[in-house]
Amino acid sequence: MSTLTVQDHAVVQHGHDHEHHHTENFWTKYIFSQDHKMIARQFLITGIIMAVIAMMLSILFRIQLAYPEKAFPLLETLLGRFAPGGRLDTNFYLSLVTIHGTIMVFFVLTAGLSGTFSNLLIPYQLGARDMASPFMNMLSYWLFFIASVIMMASFFTEKGPAGPGWTIYPPLSALPKAMPGSGLGMTYWLISMVLFVASQLMGGINYISTILNMRTKGMDLWKMPLTIWAFFLTAILGVLAFPVLVAGVVLLIFDRSFGTSFYLSEIVVQGQQMPFEGGSPILFQHLFWFLGHPEVYIVIMPALGISSEVIATNSRKPIFGYHAMVYSLIGITVLSFIVWGHHMFVTGMNPFLGGVFMITTLIIAVPSAVKTFNYLATLWRGNIRFTPAMLFAIGLVSFFISGGLTGIFLGNAALDINLHDTYFVVAHFHLVMGSAAIFGMLAGVYHWFPKMFGRMMDEKLGYLHFWLTFIGAYLVFFPMHFMGLGGVPRRYYSFTEIESFKEWLTLNTFITWAAIMSALAQVAFLFNFFYSIFFGKKATQNPWNSTTLEWTTPVEHIHGNWPGEIPTVYRWPYDYSKPGHDEDFIPQTVPFSQTLSSNLPHDFEDNPVNLESHKDWVNIQRSNEEEVK
Amino acid sequence: MAFKHLINYKKIFSLIAMFLLLGTNLLMAQSTSSNTTATDSGDTSAQTAGMWTTVGYYVLLFLVVCFIVAIVGKIFKVYDLTLQMQGKKGINWNNAMAVGFIIFLVVGAVGVYYSFTVHGAMTLVGDAQSVHGKTLDTMFWVTTVITFIVFVLTQVLLFGFAFKYKGSDKRKAYYYPHNNTIEKIWTVAPAIVLTILVVFGFLTWRKITNTVDAKGEPASLQVDVTGHQFAWEIRYPGKDGRLGMKNYKLINGTNKLGVSYDDKNSFDDLQADTLMLPVNKSVRLNIIAQDVIHSVYMPNFRVQINAVPGLPTYFKFTPTKTTAEMRRDLDQADFNYHLYCNKICGGSHYNMQKLVVVVTEAEYQKWLSQQKPYLTEQLKKELKLADNPLYKQTLLQNRLASNNL
């Protein structure tokens, strides 16, 4: 067992920190802040804004799918040439789908989720005064911000934003003649993504180095909360996988702008032969999915980490199988690098390779299953407190099961023949990585809001938000499985051209209205969030009776997080409802010497000396009891 | 004092709600304009005015809903407070949420049942019209049964636990950090089930993707399928049963596929506007795309493979039911098989389809004899085939062959 412990370095410097407070002005405090708490909030609010935009885009194309024959004059007023006569342009429809996917996957669920909670919790839960490189941390946020602005700016180009799907497969994305969405909008997309990846790398390197080097005294790796384990492994995934996307994107830029043929070969567009020869479109797919598949774990792992923490805290029970949870995260991390080919079973990739990827893919289901069972075991005989965060964490587990199980169909190359690129896939990933990850993020927001803003969110509005969103998401995505089994392809502008798809129109209308309901339910969240920042009830220091270090900091944010010395950690983070202790939680900062009545042999597994003294103490207690009798 | 506070709170509440609504005006407005479909040319200003009225109406409707929610919230709060003033316990929201999960479980179960019966009946599951498709359907059923059992069990446990172990001050949770035996069981159990699925999946997959005719097997019918924005081109081999080579550099207005006439197999190739397939006969589609990636997708036959520019792909399958039989069995006179494009390929992606007809062998031969050669008179002239020695030789051979008959 690893006992790699790094002692605290920051204590010595601390005396000077207070003097720097006075030099802060508006710009250094709120805009170009290097403080991890402020950067976390910047990531969160940018992420929320991007999420609202992407959600609105989805409502736009859902309306098209529900009412393909109707004209909406309002759309023309709002979108102008993209909706002539009040009906969405077919190319603009594809742009909407593309940008919705890009924003949700990268800008909301990668940057918004990891960026917010890694920045907030890594220093807080490990007992560090800030990130390893605060300046790089600031750069990370601002590169992300610029990437977001460029992505949105593509809506103002003449031919509209990128349209070849969020996977931007060439040749479609490489040939501006092939569709309007492959023109300038595509260039913006590529530039935006390069900046985005730079931002993620800076963030990721920071997270890894902070976790490895800046843990407080006593915080060895096996005493870290599961959130930190999840952020750590997510950051490793990102640092290893994102550069490959940049490579892929740069080669695509070369093909688009400098006439190279990395991805292009033997192409005739609109009757005109192109000079490209010798490239392979499949190469791009390999490069894209080499990131793309780890990416879905980059999205879901932080959400799983957050829900582990939230479920344990609110069940008032230790997370079941802490070691198994960590090992399954490690397993997912390693395996996620060798499963990318399951996105390419029917793309013309060598079928034997498809068979191999199928085997690795179904192996990765095992650690995912272990995590699910461990969540269930954590709830078992708990003393569950339904805070909004807890509701969302339970919702996450439900989505993770529902969406994960359909992955067994899609991971099977043979079954994938008929399911690939149908609505079955749309249903699958919207449940398992879309809804589950966004629920993890919302659970995190509700849970750590008091830490971020020093105030509480309204619980009742949180309940309303949860139920409407939870029900809405199932209503939207569950029936989509059946459309996929009916052979309905995704990314179709309308189903009216094909006789056998017309029967699905009523279901489509239903899904659209469910989506509108869920979207409107977010108003409850947005109101609650922004109102509570300014007018919420003042938070106490440890509102959830949690054991982890972030709740030992004062409610008011201070530079350096802890006013005095950084607390020392003595125990693992999940001592909830320990028998023999008067309260139902023991913070990590409480030494075992203060909790003799509740210590268990289990607590000293990696410490033979203390285990001996614990046994001695137990024996003495026992002999005392016998004397009394 | 408390009342004053209440009123103030309400004011702020409604003000912020109003603000947010203006912000989400865009969103609302989309859902609103469903009945402003007056697209007829007329007084446009009147039309826009009408549109904004409708928008306003829906925004107002949403505002009203917000107010109702706020008022209901207040009522709950007041009720809660009065209960507490009377010394009783307030509303137990924790129990309410626990009950919510149980209701969700029950209603959800009904919904899942409904979806499975109503929407499930609309799917193509169990109705595969090809040899390998039937194997896939069996495998699909096995996977569905296994996953459905796990789905039901885990969801029942999840919501059941949430209900049963709802919090109370009287109780402490059971400190149970780990149990290695249980953990080993639930690691190994899914691993075994998945191994079984993987092995069957792997074998089936290898069998389906083996597109080369084995020795002794009757030769498959070769059909050339070429995708371009936004149509499929179909080419059949002539009497020799072989398709001629193609070269993208030869593509032009008359030679749309770029068929190469350096290959003698090309001369008798046939052009078709329908993918006509004889029933119970193995077909091998030779697939390629000219511009961007497309995907040949025929859900009825469980056939899908991408059409990639520069990379030929293949799919071999055997249809088992004719279109006429399908029409009779489904009692649907206008039923047709289709080939759809299933990889995003541009603006008209949603309408890139080809008619597929499965017929008996006799009907197929009759249809084939009516198809026109790909080598049109104009193309012959363009290629100056009259002077081509290879062409002359092939013609001669064909003549000799027919004389021998």
C-alpha cells in the first residue's frame, strides 16, 4: 500500500500572506484572479452560461423535429437567414446539432465540471493553500474563456457555425464546398478547440502536480477523498489524451488550408476531381476517438467522484469499498485508452481490429458495474438525508445504470451493425454521460455552494428542480431507444421524407415537449443559483456535517484558505456513523487518540505499531469490564 | 415583522423571476410560436405584431406558472411555520423525498412497460429479413433479457434503499466500510456474463464481416454501390458476373462512376436505379463514396457499413423475404425496403435514400435483362471505343461465346 506522504510546505510562508491582501483590486480579485476559489467560480459561471446556450440550441432543433412541416415566424426574426420563412435551414440544423454537442461535451462537462470542482476541491480537500501554479491556473481559465468566445463567434460568420457533427469527420469537415458548415465556421471551431485543449493541459498539469506534491501532513494517497482520486485520474487522462486531438486537428487544418492529404484521398466534389491522394479518413477517426473515448470518462469520472462524496456524506455512511472504488477508477482510466475503436466498428476499419476493441470495451464494463454496486451498498442501511445534492447523486446512479446497460449492446460489434449512428446511440450517451454527468455537476453545485459562496441555496427550489429535470430527462431519452431499434438514424433534419419513419412523429413531438419542460425547469435552478449568491441564507462552517478538510476552513474566503496552520490529517475521509462515537461523523483532522472508544482494527491496517497499541487498549477495556462484573 | 419580511421577500422573488424570464425570452419564444403559422404573404407588419402577441401570451403564461409555483411554495412555508408555532413538527421533507422515489419507481415501471409495449411494437426487433440478421436478433434478445433483469434489480434496489433507509434522528447508519467477499462476487459475476456475451458477439461478428466467398460456396451476386452528395448509384455486373474497375479520375458527366475501360469486365456492366435483390441469394455490396463519408444502412436486413472515399468497403448478406411477402405479412400495400445514408454528409443527409426491392429469382432475371448497359452510346463515342483493341477483342469473344451456345 502506498504511503507516499508529502509534508506541508506552505506553513512557513504563511505569516506573510495577510500583508498581500491590501494590494488586491477589482481586476486582480475578480477578473485576473490567481486564487483557486475564484477561478473555480469563474469556470462554474462560464460553464453554466455555455450550458444554457447549448440547451437553447437543443430546444431549437427539437422544435424542428417535432414540427417539421410548420413555420415559426419568430425563428426568422431571431435567426434571420438561418431560418428563412420561419423554418430552420437544413445546414443550420446540422450546425445546431454540432455546436450543441461540442459545447456540452467540452465546454460544459469537461471545463465546467472538472474546471470548477478540481480547482475548488483539490486545494481545499488536500489541505493546500492554493494550486501548484496559480498563474498557469489563471491562464487555463482565460484560454477556456477565449475558446468559448471564438466558438460562439462562429454564429456570426456568413455561412454559420461548424456543421459536420461534433466529431467533425473529414472529408466533410475538410471540404468547404461540401457544406456551408465546413467553411469559416469550421475554422473557428478548430481554432477554438486548440485553445481549449491548451487550457485543459494547463489545468490538468496543475491538478496532477498539486495532488502529488501539496498534500498536507498525514494526507497520504489512501486518505484522499474519492473526489480527489477522480480528479487526479481525470487529469491524467486529459493530459495524455488531449494532445492527440490537437495533432488530429492540426493535420485537419493542414488539409483544409495547405493542400496536404492526411485524411483525403480520391475525392470528387460536385463533379470536380480534387488533387488529394493517399490520405485516409479513417486516420482522423482514430486520432479523434483516441481522445474522444477517454473524453467520455473525463466527463463522467469527476461526476462519479462527486457523487461518491455526496452519497457517503448524506447516507451518513462510509462509502462502501473505498479501495475497490479507487481501483475501479484506475481500471477505467487505463482501459479507456484501448477501447476507442468501438466507435468505429462499421467505418471500414479492419473487422478483426473491431473484434479486439469489442473485447476491451466489454471489459471496461466490469469496473463500472463495481462502482454501481458499491453505491447501492453505500445506501444500504444508511441514514439518508435528502439534500438536493443527494437527490441529484441518486439520479446520477439511476442514469448511470440505465445508460450503462445499453452500452453493452453498442460495445458488441455485431449488435452495433444495426444500432450504430441511430437514436439508440443518442439515447445511450445522453443518459450515461450527458444526464449522469450533468447530474453529478448539479450535485456538486448544490453540495459545495456554501463553500463557494458562503450562502445556502434554497432547498425547496432544489427539490422542484430535481424532480422536473429527473423526470424530464427520462421522458426525453428513454423512448429514443425504441426509435433507434426502429432504424431511425440520428442527425436527420426531418423524418417526413421517409414513409416508414412518419409513425415516430407523435413520439418526437412528445420528446420535444418533455425537453421544453426540462429546459424550463432549469429556470428554477438559475434563479436559485444567482439569487442565493447574493441573498441566500448565510452558511455555517460545516453545513452537511462532513468529514473532509474543506469544511474546516472559515466561511469567508481568505487567501491561503486556512487562517492559521494547515490542519493535519489523521484518518480516512469516510468515518461516518462510527459505532462508539457520540456524533455521526469524525472529521479527518481528529486524531485517533481522541476517539479511543470508536477506533477499529480496520483503522490501523497499514500501521502495525498503532494496531498493537489499539489491541492493548481494547484488551485493557475488556479486562476492566470483566472486573466490574 | 415576519409578515413584512415575507412581503419583501416575495417582491424580490418576483422581480428576479421577471428578469430571468426576459433573459430566457429566446427559449420561451421558440416553444410559443407553434400556432403562428401564418406564412401566407400579406401584411408582414401585422404578421409580426401577431407573432409578438403570441410570444407575449406564452411568456405571460410561463410567468403565471412561476407565480403559482412561488405561491404554492409560500403556502407550504406558511403551513410549515404554523405547524411549528403550534408546537408540532413541520413538514418532513426528507420523508416526502423518500416517498417521491417510491412513486417514481412505480410510475416509472408503468412507463417502462408502456414504452416497451407501445414503442417496442413499432421497432424492427425480431423482424430481421436476412440470414445473419436473425442471429443478431437472437443475440439482441439474450442481451436485452440479461440487461433488463439487471436494470430492474438495480433500479428497485436504488429507489427501494432510498425509501427504506430515509434519515431519522433516532437512528444511526450502519458502519460498514467494506466486505471483500461481496466485492469479489460482484466483480466476477458481471465479468462472466460479459465474457459469454463477448465470445458469442466476437464469433458472430467475424462471421458477418467475412465477405469473401469460401471455396465451394456459390459465388455471391456482386453489386456496386457508390455514394455521393446526396444519392446512391447502383451498378450491376453483366453476364461475366464481375464488376469492372473504377478510377475517380475518370469521373465526368457521362461516366458518373469513373468506370475504367482498361478492364474488360467493365464493358458489360449494367446501370440500375433500384437495388434489386434476388431472395435467398448471397449478395456482396461493393461500397465506396466519391466526396464525403456516407453510410449504407438497411435496418430491415441489419446491414450497415460506411462508404468512405478512397477506401472500398464490403458487406455480404442474404435477404430472406421478398418485398411482396413483406407487404402481405405486414398488410401494408405500400411497404418498401430502403437504403438510407446513416453518416452525416451535408444538408440533404436526411433524404439520401435508395429504393431496395427483394424479388424472386425469376423476377430478378427478368428485371436484369431489361437494365441498360452502363456503357452508353455517348460514352462509347467519348472514349473512342471503336478503335480500342481490348473492346474489339471482348466483343469478338462474346460473339464466339454466343455462337457456341
